[in-house]
Amino acid sequence: MDGINMEAMMKKLFTVCILALFSFGCSNANAKAELKLESMMCGMCSATIEDEISKLDGVVKVEIDDEKKTGVFTYKASVINLSSIETAISKLGYSANDTKADPDAYKVLSKCCQIGTR
Ligand SMILES: [Cu+2]
């Protein structure tokens, strides 16, 4: 008997936790910022940045404009800040605003993704 009640209680508690987590997420305003991604060369570049940055904790949405070479990043300001995002992009081998691409990461990019090879 006790075991069953305990299980029901745990389930209830779990649901409450999930609900709390959601409402917390909603009340937490997202920050949105546009970054210049001038070193992007092709669709592979933007796909890499989009995929990898989306995976970061606190990043909500990444929208990259290949034509304009910019990216709009939506993120939870309480979890991650813009300079961390810039650093992460740099570590992928691309520049972000005034943050230069990490030279080691840039070197291993596909040839088509390196500046001046198009
Ligand atoms: Cu590329």
C-alpha cells in the first residue's frame, strides 16, 4: 500500500516540477541579438554555425541570413551571454562581430569555407 502511494506522490511531484520549469522558462525573457558573420562563405558555413550554436545551453533560436551574412541569436540571458556565443562561433572557425575566427579552427575548415577561395 505504502509503496503505491509513494509512487503516486512522486509522479505528482514530478509533474509539479515540470510545470514549474516551464513557467520559469516563460517568465524569463529571452534576449535577441544580431551578429555580423562576415567570414561565412557558403551554405555549409551557415549550417555549421546554426547547428552548433543551437546546441549550446541557453540558446533558443538561431536564424542565419546567408545573403546578408548575419545571424539573429535568441538566447536566455540568464544562462548564456552574447560574448560566449561569439567565442563559440570563433571556435567553429568563423568571425562574429569583432571576435576574430579562432586560427586553429579556421585552418581545418573545408577549402570552400575559407575566405578568398570562392
Ligand atoms: Cu562554407
